Amino acid sequence: MPAHGPEKHPTATELDARYSSALNPRPGAADATATDWAEALRQLETAEIFWASTVRADGRLHVTPVIAAWHDGVLYFSTGPDEQKAKNLAHDGHCALTTTTGRNSLTEGLDLVIEGTALPVADPAVLEEVITAYETKYGPHITSSEGTFHGMADAFRTGDVVVFALPPSTAYGFGRDNGVYTHTRWTF
């Protein structure tokens, strides 16, 4: 399980010019710079839907939407113990969570991919922190009896779902700003 403490920040940030507008001159392309990690964090903290990519035992990919919350430098998500994601992660913890911010358009937004090894969380104190992070982020979707995910906190506490921590090893940001494209890689 990831250690708690001060939030980890990337040890390296780089703009990959091969996939950025710096190689394809357009207005503003000469000024293309790596996306700042603080901006990526703002987007991670507010993005509502993520796509979890895991690997089946036979090597085939499995991709499915999840909700997730960023807390203390770790991205948390959950799944039922009998769902394909849980089976895949029991076999191979490597996974990625991807989110698209903006309007899923060619000219604006920031797509983020967080890669790492997902670890199951069982520590009750950490689960309570994760529950608070989810409730803060998703509000009535979790806290209201009419909410789509009402009961999630109790499912976390009782173990009816498996909560995973995904501390990033590498993250990618694919920015689009009126035709200026950036490809940023953060290494942790």
C-alpha cells in the first residue's frame, strides 16, 4: 500500500516535441510548453469519469469506466470483487486510468493517463480518508439516498467492493489549445 505523507510530485516533466505542435508550425506552436503538474492535478481532482485499462490473464485488454478520487498523491478507484477488473488486477496489478477533460474536442482540453501498479486497500483509516475524498468530489451522487452511488461508503467499509490505490509511476498529458498540441510526460 502506498505510504501516506506529503504528496509526491513528479521527479521529471518533459515535453515530447515529436507529438507536440513544436514540430508542426502553427500560430502559437513555437510557444508550446509542457503542461504544469499543478494544472494536471486540478484536472484529476475534478474529472468525474475515468477509463480503467487492465490486462486479462490471457493478455487481452479490458477497458471500463470508473469513478475515481485523487487523494494524497494517489488515484483511488473501486470495483466488485467478481468483476473482470478485480480478477485482472489480482493477476497483474499494472493498469492505467485515463480521463478526458474539456469537451472531447480536437481543439481544447487535456487528456490525462495515469499509469502504475494498482494495490488493494484494506486499512480502515485509509478507507475513511478515501470515502471522504469521494464524498467531497462526487457530493450527492454518493451522499444522497437518491444518488447513483449511494451506499458506496458502506461498501468500502464492509469490503463488498475492492478499493484500489494507483500511485502513479508515469503520467501523460495530451493538451489541445486552439490547435496547439502538447504531449507531456511526468515521471514519479
